[in-house]
Amino acid sequence: MFISQRFFPSEFGNDVDRVHAVELARTSFATKAKIRRAVEAERIPYTYVASNFFAGLYLS
């Protein structure tokens, strides 16, 4: 029996390493980017899913 363990963080669609955001979102994305770096540094198997969440939420 093969059991795979993989980390799927809840990103809600934005690729925080490639987005250029206004300040409200920038702070949130910076925190998520720090978590990504920690996961990568610990060599935890991960998959990021970026579905390009609409940015209007942070602009209204």
C-alpha cells in the first residue's frame, strides 16, 4: 500500500511569488510568501495551485 503525503496550502488562487499588489493585499501575500519559503526550506513535499483569483476583492 502506498500512502502519499503532500502539502496543499490554501492560496485562494493567487501566485504570491508573481503578483504585484496594492498595499492591503501586499501584506497578506508577503506572509504567504514567507510560509512558502519555510515549506521549501524544510523540504516538505508541496503543490501550489494558482487559479488566478479575481483581484477586485482587494480594490473595493
